[in-house]
Amino acid sequence: MGFPRGFKARANRIAVDIRRRMGLQPIDPIDPAEICRAFDIDLMRLAELGDPPGSHCGIDESCFSAVTVPCAGRTAIVHNCSHHLWRQRSNICHELAHCFLGHECTPPLTSDGERIHDSGIEAEANFLGGALLITNEAAKHIVLDGLLAQAQILYGVSRPMLDFRLRMSGALAIQKRMQGVR
């Protein structure tokens, strides 16, 4: 599925603007919890809900990542704190992306218990979520300044997320040109 014309550039502008509003440079790593605080979004860990383990998705708690919900006139993101820290950061940024893109909070399930899933909206949130973690400028910075070995730790992302952002930003193509690979 393709994005609307200009969406990828818009997503990067949003990610850069959020950093600017937080007093950061486009290449600076971000803390998703700080973004939540700065934009008055409540961040809640799934464990804080007080339900017994396994009550949200059966025995395997890993099936739930995060969700954005309206909460007493505010917005809250509930995330699965049992995931690896880098996955948690990605999950939270995905939900922040829904907020910044103005996606409407909808119930995750129908009245019949079926999952509601709009692949277009989810793809947009995936893309912006990645850009929030690593802007195009940060991806190019990683490549041009030889930071590939440290980038996962520096930006708090998994290798698949790093590879995705290097590819989507054009930084991977820059790296290949620098190495003389076609």
C-alpha cells in the first residue's frame, strides 16, 4: 500500500518539528516518555492497570504492544512494559504518531470481539513512529559520521528499525555511493 503524495516528507517534518519544540536538533535522539510529557499525553504501563498477568491477551502478554485511548478528557498511551526497552520505545512512538497525525481513537475491538485494523492508518503510524525515533537527518548523520556501530544504542532502536530508517531516509543509498557500490 502506498502513502498519499508527500506523506513521507511530511512525517519527517513532523518528527523534526517535535524535536524543535522540545529544544532538540533534528539529529538528536529522543525519549518517547519526554515527548508524552511535553505534549500532555499520559503514559501508562500495562502493569499499572492492576490486572493479573495474562488477562489482556491470554497467557502470552507479548501479543499486546500499545494502544492510545481517551481518558477523562485527555489522551493516554498504554504500553506493554514486558517488551524489550527498544520495542517499548517503538511501540510508544507508533502511538504518538497516531496522535500527531490526528488519527481518531477507536475501540480496538468490535462488539463481536474482532480486532479493528485499518492498514492505511497503521502504515502511516509505523512510518512516522520510525521517523520520530530516527529522522532522515539523523539517519544521514549515522552514515556520514560513521556511527553505524553505535546507532542502535545511541537512538535506542532495534536493528530492524535502524535498517528500516536507513533505507527509508535514503541514508543507505548514500552509504552505498560512498563505498562505491551500485
